[in-house]
Amino acid sequence: MKDNPCVKFAYIDTDGQPVYKNKLCFDTDVEAIAYAKKMNKLNADRLIRKLVAYKCPKCLKWHVGRTYATLSDKEREKIKND
């Protein structure tokens, strides 16, 4: 975690302590957007919220995260067919 200050909650271990894992970092928005599109397409059948790229204020790199808006069936179909 030294190289990457950006982490996300993963699970609670057997001792009741939270465990975190590193977020994926991308150097450019192009890389992050491509990864988000790829993951959206691979998981289109079970997507609830679309993955999008965003610039991190902590590390100044790009990450991929979920939007707050719930996808409609029409939007899900469009992702599958793109």
C-alpha cells in the first residue's frame, strides 16, 4: 500500500478487523475508460450500476468506480451491443 494510497474496503477478517485492498490505478483517462468499458461489457447481464473512470484527488491517477444511477434494461442492452 506504500505505492498506492488509494484503498477500498474488502471484507472483515476473523478477528473482526476491516481488510482493505488497493484500488486499480491507471496513468491516463484513456486506459481507465477502456478498462471500464471492457468490464461493463463483460458483466452487462448482471450490472446494476455502470462503471466509470474518475480522477483521484489523492494520488492524481485514474480509478474506475460505480455511478449512483441504476441502469435501465435499455441501457444494459446498449452496453452489451456496443
